Amino acid sequence: QVQLVESGGGLVQPGGSLRLSCAASGGILRFFTVAWYRQAPGNEREFVARVRLTGQTNYADSVKGRFTVSRDNAKNTAFLQMNSLKPEDTAVYYCTLAAQYWGQGTQVPVSS
């Protein structure tokens, strides 16, 4: 059974930074594109960023220039560095391996 565990969420003030982690069991992360999604209250889940096996990255326009996605295959972990956070970034953040496996999510409230 594959497990993904997100961590690093928590309350942050506008303009602050957080680094989310996504740890995968079974050493399988290295075989998948890793993506981050988020879901704000009352909204649908939306794409945030992805990092492919090649290292190529893609970002939603709303986070481009502020967020950085990365992966460390040796540690079976992916990361989402979030800078210059805004209240509209408030959401539950999920990581996924090629939309086949999903974590339970980590909450990121951005508020003063």
C-alpha cells in the first residue's frame, strides 16, 4: 500500500514562507511525476505545480514566481517552497503521484 504524507503546513502571515514536504513510502516516488494541488473552502481542487521525472517543472499562473517545486528521489520526498504567501493561497495542499496516489493533505491558512 503506497502512502503519501504531506507535512509543513500551518498558520502563516501574508508575505511569509512555508516549505511543504511530501514523503512517499516504498521508494516509488522516483518513478512518478509529482504534483501539488490545493483546495480552498468552497472551491474545487486546483493544480498548483508539478515536477516531472526529467526535472521539468510547471506552475499555475497564480503561483508562478512565488512557489518552487522540487524532488529528492534519494529521500523519496518532494517539496513545495512557498514564498510571498497571500491570503488567497489559503487552502489544504495535497501532493499526488501522477494522480494515482494522493496524500491526506496539509492545511495552510494565510492570515494576519
